[in-house]
Amino acid sequence: MKPTPYKLKKSDIKRIVELYLEGYNSKELAKMFGVSSRTILYHLGKAGVIRNRSEAATLRHNKNVNLTPSPELAYIIGAFLGDGHVGEVKSCERKGKVYKRWRFRLKVTSREFVESVAEACRRIGLRPHIFKCDSPYYITRATYQIPYELVVYSKPLCLLLRDIKENLNLLKKYIEGFEKEFLRGLYEAEGSVNRSGEEISYVTAFANTNKDLIQLVYEMLKHFKPYIIEYKPKNKNCKTQYYVRLNLCYGKKFLKWINPCIKTLSKICNLQVMS
């Protein structure tokens, strides 16, 4: 005997809500449970979890995201480990319940870098958004460059990036064969070309407080003769900072190899990057 329009088992209703929160829409759930879309929406409404248009659009556009290892994903991972953030943010509040969405965010002053990461996101099926930061913190300070902000709402991507940050073995799995793209993302996020007066002295390939990650980058750059600098801040509440550096000769070769969109020798001091 088929269930009446608004009657389903409690276990089925619970499962419908779980699947809906994972990204399934009402039509898919109706087909799965053999009821009408109206029935599904009725129970979702009672549970107070029906998505708004913005949330539905995000899920629809990110439905076919491809998170298998690729050059684009390796580049995104590098940018994230250098200067990105993931976490849950408030989406809306209904019937006293707060609902959240997972967000990947990158805030930097370079438009070129933000657009480069955004293009990599599009290529793996994500829908990135770019904003000019309007925070008074930056606008009211004349010496501050107003940063650009890249935002991607995607729970699968955010959970993957979070796990990768905590597990270097998982990181190695996702960047194997795509080390150049990974290092390019790291350098564009946290690297620099350093001057000594008017002269270029060395290239910082990567800077971070995670010693294990620094060691991994060091091993990946062995053929560029890197060295690690350790800086302990006077403020005991601040973490020790580590730098992977290359001398000017190997720094030029490194920059030519990864071909970054920003912080190149030619853009900084009009020098030709030599082989």
C-alpha cells in the first residue's frame, strides 16, 4: 500500500532531511522515495531546512565538481596552504535554527592572483566569486592596499582542504605529479623576491609556521639548492616562522620553472629571468 501524500515513516523523513542537507534536491528525493515533490517539500518545510535561492544555486553550480588529483586542484591546494581559509559561515536563520555553509576564502592584494585561482576553480567545476574588500579596516588606512577576496561555497572542497592541511600524506597523494602547480600556488600566496637596497638578494619560495610543510617544500626543491631560515619572534604568543629560500641564481631558475603570474623578477626589477 502506497503512503498517503503527507505520510512517511519517521526514519524516511530523517533520511530525506540528511540527504537534502548533503545536496540532493526535492525532485531527486521524490523519485528516490516514490512520493511527490510536494510531499518532500512538506516534510522539509516542517523540518525548517528548505534552502533559499542563493543556497540552491550554489549547490546546483557545484554539483559536478571534480576533486580528483589534477594540476588545477594542486594549484588551489598550494594557494590555500599559503594564504587561504576554510570554515563554516552563517547562511540563514529559520525558526530559531542557524544554518551554515562551508566557505573557501582567499584574501590578497593581487587581482591577477585572485583571478588565476578563480580560473582554476572554474576548471574543476566550482563557481568562484571575486569581491573588492569593503572593510573599514582597510579603507580607513591610507597606507593599506585594499585586498581582493575570492569566495567559493563548496562543502566537498572545504572538507578536502581541511583534511589536507592536517594530513601531509593526503597532501602528497593529491599533488603527486603536479608538484610544479602546487609550488606555484604556494609561492604566489606566500613567496617573495627580496631586495638588499637596490639589488635583488634572494627568492623566498615559501614562508609558513608549519615546520613539517616547510620540510616537505624543502625536499621538493632539492635541485634548486634551498636553505631554511628560522625566525623566532620576540612575542612569545606568536609562532616561529620558517622560510624556504633560494639564492638569486637558483631563484631565477625556480621562477622560470613555475612561471608565476605575480612576484616575478621581470615585474619587480625589469630583469630577464635567465635559464
